Amino acid sequence: MFFYEPADPQPCYYCKKIKEYDEDHPIREGKFTNEKIIFRCAWHAQFQCSNCGKFHHFSWLYYCPITEHLVCGDCTPPTLKPVRFWNKSYAYAFWCKDCKDTHYDLLYSEFIGTHPWQLEKTKLVSNLEEPEPWKPSWSPSQSRKGEEISVEEALKVEDRIFSLKNHLWGGKFKQSKSFPIDEVKREDSQEKWELGSKQWLDQIDKYLYLDGKMREMFSARGVDAGDINREFILDPALWELIGEVKGLKVLDAGCGNGYLTRGLARKGAMAVGVDFSQYFIEYCIKKEEKEKLGCEFIRASLDDLSEIKRKSFDLVVSNIVMTDVLDYQQAFKEINRILKTNGRFVWSNTHPVFARHSSLELKLPSDTKRREERMYKIIDRYFESGATQVQWFGENPIWQFERTLSEYSRALKEAGFIIREIIEPKPTIETMQTYPAIFAFDNDRYPLFIIFDCLKIES
């Protein structure tokens, strides 16, 4: 028996949930708990299996009215019955070998009115020692069944992470719910990115080139850089992986403000930057006119590089771009087309697992600035690739797209690449000491970014 009786009982967790759907259902006293968080009444506590003698959560047992036995799912493994009732989308269905009939778990049994206590079969062994602990009783006012649904519907789970973030952040969470990617129009994605790029440049100008409290958030080592994650986590790993570029023709795919393109040129590469945003390209051209590094900048979408000749680049680098690209499969194919035989494609992205929008870092106390007090990271809905609108700066959101590692791997293979190496970079000890509130006890616990080193193969 795992339950204990607390000094101050709480309303039963399950009764409160059921009350939202059946207003005449009583809210019983929750006297028993495992976690000291969820309190449960006698109906929703634990019961003893007549076969194995072990106590189990009430929803893991069924009642056979012929034998008057409770049997657990360990002794008789159930199947899933897709049915919508209360706030649930399925019930456990057990095939009873004793009466050769199907029975359901005690939660669904309560819903349809066949729970043993509703039948006044009181001789059940629960972990309660009170007389008649099952009172007050409750039964549906009339015979009913749940709504039959498909297995696919039953397996869908609401986006609890999104709701929880909004709750914890007081409704100020600047992210939309996830949408199917095929519902996003290319024109809308590009229009939002155009507006978002202008906002990004405004912030870069504000924080890089002006003195102020936030300057350390962007490039403590120089003005020509990306954001702080690129500078201190991604770029060191990216440069080490890229290696010698002197004399190579290199494309910076999704160049943004062009800092990486200019960095490649300073290292002796014939560097070309391409980006869809007119704001970014105009910014990069103005920078090139001042510094004259020999960089070329082209406005184009990565899924249509038709103005670039086939097999004209030795190396393509792309730094945190594919999360913003709607048709990433076509982008991979275009990048493969413009690469020479055995050319490399080195690209980074937000981590498909740990940097998903459908994730949450839980910390206690909630207002602590000490990152070691973050208890753990919650990951949810990994296999549900989707599109999310995110506001990084200002009021105009951009579309970002989440895919699985399998989807990226498959798309690379179909485009004609093999993956040579995968790197999950993390900050150095020195970086964590210098910026503890940003990098320590966080980026060294799980990766927020991933880098792929890919090689073009001839079909």
C-alpha cells in the first residue's frame, strides 16, 4: 500500500475533474496521496487485485460481476478502447477469461454506471479502513456509453506545454499553438520573415553598436557577430568543423546580417551570402561597401537558388536557418545542386529534441535566477512536426518549423547527402563562468543546438 492519510484532506483530484462534466457528481474528500500533490478519495484510490494480491491505481483494474473479483492489468493485459468520456479519450478494455466477456476499467465503469460500488458490491479490498468508504455513492441518471472515436483521435494529446507556459508566464508567452506545416502558405512565411528580419536588424543595431546594459547580450568580443548563442556556443564548434576555407568558394545559406559571410572572407574564402530578406541583403551590401572584403550577396529563397550555377561551390554553410524554412526538402536539393562533387554542407539548427517549442524547463522556485534550481526539462509531442508563430522582437511574429531527426535525415538522403558527423555543441567553462545566468547549469545539461556535417554524393 502506497497511500497515507494526510492531516488536512484536499478535495479529490478526480472528483473535481469529473464535476466539470457531470455537475451532479459529488466532490469527495481526498484523503490519500502518493505525491502530496494529487489527493484522491476512496473511489479513486487503490484496490487490491484478487489474483496477484497487489494494490493498483483504480483505473488499472476491472470488476467481473460473475466472479465478483477485481483483476488488474498486470494479470490480464488490456487493449485500448477509443471512446470519449468526461475529459478522457480512451478506456482500458479487458477480456475476462472467467465470464468470457469484455469489462472496462473502474474509471469508465463509473462513467457508464457499472462500478461495483454503484452496484452496491461493497466487498472490495481497498487500502481504506473506514466503514462504507464508498459513500456518498453516485451513478449516472440514465444508461449511457461514451462517444466512439478513432484510435488516431484517442491517441491525440492536447498541447499541455503551451497551456502551462501561458499559465506560468501570466499569459505573456509570445508563441502560438502548433499548426500542421501544410497549412502554412509560402507567401505568408516569407512575408513574416521579411518583417521579422527588419526587427532583428533593429535590435542588433541597438545592442551591438550602442553602449547600454544589454550590450553584453550581443557580442562581447566584437560588433560583427550574431546573437550570443551563435557567438559562444555555435560559432566555435562551427569554425572548428569547417576547417580551412582559404581559396574555397563558400555559400552562406541564409546569411542574415552577414557576419558569418564576412568571417569566411576574412579567412580567405570566396564568400557569397544568400538570404530571402531584402532588409538583410541591403544591410550586408552596405557593410561590404565599407569593409570591401570581396563578399557577394544575393537575394533568393533557399528553396529556389536558380540564379546560382550547378556545381559552383565547394562548401555551403547554414547557421540556424532551416527552422525558418518552410520547404526544407527542396532547400536541401537546391544546396546539393550547387555543390561540386564531394562538396560539403555544414549546417546548424535548433535541436529537434531539446529546443522544441513543445518543451518546458520547470524550476522551483519559479522566480529563481539560479539555473541549477531548474529541476528538469519536459519534452512533449516530439513526433508531431508543426509550425509555430514566434515573436522574438516587436509585435510581428515569424513562422518557425519543427521536425524530427528522422525527417531531417531522410530529406538529406533524398537530396543526395550522407551525414559524416553530428555535433551537439555546448559552452566552454570560461563562457559559463563569464555568463552564468545565461549558460551555466543549462546549456551544459542538454544541447539546444545541433550541427550536421554532410557530404554530397553522386547518384
